[in-house]
Amino acid sequence: DQQVKQNSPSLSVQEGRISILNCDYTNSMFDYFLWYKKYPAEGPTFLISISSIKDKNEDGRFTVFLNKSAKHLSLHIVPSQPGDSAVYFCAASTNAGGTSYGKLTFGQGTILTVHP
Amino acid sequence: GAVVSQHPSWVICKSGTSVKIECRSLDFQATTMFWYRQFPKQSLMLMATSNEGSKATYEQGVEKDKFLINHASLTLSTLTVTSAHPEDSSFYICSATRTSRNTQYFGPGTRLTVL
């Protein structure tokens, strides 16, 4: 059961344009969402997060939007740069106690390629 | 801040041997550390959750006797792959959290190849 889904395996964008990466989730208990960037053979790098009490969070070129009713979040990168080319993972966390506490559930990842 | 290191970055071993991987939080105290493995072109799969001073909590399907986790201090957790076999070859990544539970900071990963 894939609770966090990134349906687009890849995305290609021209430098300077907007990149929009999408993520859907099914578990209504998720209350915290994160985006990570990952290069091959490296660990993920934290980019930006959002709590379920908000619908938008912005940090420089990165903005994350959350639509709780649709169980959908997206990451916008503006303007896109060639150095942004990487795999982007969305992840979700629940405030449920016990063994679920603090655990992240990851999507499958989207490969972003930004062309010069 | 929030730097996590892993050692070694890659290791090759013979089938049947044991391999230890270290995960350290360099500039913060990690209340919880997590261990993941990633197969090629797949997402990260959580193996276990490790809290300092207590036993690790393993995900369903992960053999606790094969993947031994020790969290001896607030800055160090180790994963030992015992009696490694070729199917254990993978990319192992750890992460650590501060008192804020939600944001995990990841190490650079360890590539394990079992011959």
C-alpha cells in the first residue's frame, strides 16, 4: 500500500522556468510533510517542510503548497536552475504515538532535469 | 548545523562476514536515529527506528537478528549486517532528528556490496 505517491517519475524544465513537483497521499493521519533532494549515491538533503495547519510555506526559490482536502502537496521551484537537477522525494509524517512517532513515509521520487 | 555522517561510505565484503556501519550526528544530539535502505531506482525503505538507550523498533519484514542496531549515545548509532549475503547488497542510509521530531537529517549513505 503506497501511502505517499509521486506519479510523475520524471520532469524536464528549461532553466529560468518554474518546476512543479507533485505528491499525493492517502493517510489522513499525516500532519507534517517534507521535501528532500537527492543525488545518486548520496543521502537526501532536506529542502522544505510544511505542517498541516498551513497551506503554504516559502523559502527562497522553494515553495510548498498543501491541499488537505485533496490530500495533495506540491513543490514549486522558481526560477529553476541546472543545479536543481536531482531526484526529489516527498515524505510525510504522522503525529500518531507509539511506533509511528516521527517516522517518515517516502514517495517514489521524481527525477527533475533542468536544461540550460 | 544538522550534519550527519556515515562511515564507511562504501564497503565490499565476502559472503558470511559481518559489516558495521556507523552513523553520527556531528553538531547536535539526536534523540532518534533511523536506518533506511535504498535499492536502485527505488524509494527509501525504513528498516528500523533507534532511540538512545533502548532497543530499536524494526519494521515489518526486517530481521532484527540480521540487522543489529545499537544506539549507544545521543550522537552515535551503528547498524551491523550479520552474516551478509549478496542479497544484502544495497545503499544504507541513516537519519537523525533533534528534539523536533519531524525533520530528519540524512547521512551520505553507505554502499554495501557482498560478494
